[in-house]
Amino acid sequence: MNILVAPFLNALFGVNKILGNLGWTVVVVTVAIRLLLLPLIIPSLKSAGKMRALQPKLRRLQEKYGKDKEGLAKAQMDLYKEEGVNPLSGCLPNILQIVVLLLFFSAFNTATAFLTGKGSVEQVNNQLIGPLKITDGFKFSSNFLGSDLTETPAKVFNKGISESLVLPMVLLLGSGLLQYFSSKLMMPTEKGVDQSAFTKATVDKEDDMMAAMRTQSTYMMPLMTVLIGWNFSIGILLYWFVNSAVMLLQQIVIERGQKKFVLL
């Protein structure tokens, strides 16, 4: 038994036993996962919000120290300590997303292995608790909104069935867009100010490199999601779409909550 994957697998079978449809099961389990991770993610999202609020002060430090990299770095670190901000905390949500995606990917593939002929019922039952084990009367429907969740968009496209491509294309493009908006919301930028005007004045161009990496991440991650997702099962795409949507919603709620708190 894989102790990391088993909880996800049992969650899928447990919810499916109630709902009887794999698609809605994925939706419910994904939302539940995001809610369970929320206590770990909230500090990172709040820290990212504080970083955006600090941009005017950081800009003034850049103007003050100019090409004095050491002085600027020390002043920035002092500001971070004073405000209780960790500039690297914004990485945590992305790391958690990747880890959970890999675990869910493994659990989903294990759950549907016997449907696609790539695994046996015994392999699945070895990781399930007693009440959820597959029996003779077990029903597992992988059809959801006109699509088979065990197939990939590439496989559906090769079949030439245009109607069945609607859901995977919505999930693919939707996930990319949601990730783009989420990345933009996490970026520490000051509204109406071009940060590149300050980083370009540096001697060794380290700030230019970091700014370029943030920009590339904003655009490349959504693009990679679409390209890689083309060969993922539609069930995994459904997870990624719902996960991205809930994550963006959480970011917006926390962002607005922080602004209201500041106003009060």
C-alpha cells in the first residue's frame, strides 16, 4: 500500500459510493482537498498580499539606493523583517499544488486502472479500507458531461468525435486562463508603475533576471498546462480545472479580506 496515495484513493471511492459518478466525485474531492490545505496556504497568500502592499516602499528604496546593490538588499531585508513578510512564501502554494497533483494523478490512475484494462481489482482493493473495497455489485461510471474521464484529449481528437472534445477543451483552456489570472494576482507589482524602469538601472542585472523569471512563469505555466494536459486523462484535467478555480477564488477572498482589514 502506498501510504501517500491511499488517502486520495479512499476519498475517491468513498465519495463515489455516495454520488455514483466519477466526474462529480472528482469535483467534490478536489474542493475538499483545497479546503483541507487552506490553513497551510493562507499564510502564504497573506504574505503575497503584503508584498504587493509594500511595492511603493520598495520602489522608494530603489530610488534611494540606485546602483548600491548591497545597501538596497539590506534595506529591503530590514523592511521585510519590520513588516513580517517572507518574500519566498509565495512559492508554497505552487509547491503544494504540484505535490498534491502528483498524488491525485496516481490515485486517479489506480482508481480507473481496472476500467482501462491496465490494472486489476485486487491492486485497487489492496489500498482501500474494508467498506470501500470493490465487490461484485460495484458500479463505477467514468462518463461525465458527454466525455469519458479515462481518455485523453489527444485520444478523443484522434477519434474525430467533435462533441466529445468540448469538455476537455474547456478544461484545458480554462485551466490555463485560471492559472494565468492566479499568477498575475500573486505577482508583487505596484498598480500603474513599471517596475522594469527601476531594475534596468542595476549593474549586474540580477533584478532584471528575477523580473524576467516572474514574467515567464506567469505566461509559461499556463501554456505548459495546456500542452502537457493534452495527454492527461480528462479526469485529471477536471481536477486541475476545479483546483485552479478554487485557488483563484481563495486568493480573491483573502485579498479582499486584507484590504477591508487595512481600511478598518
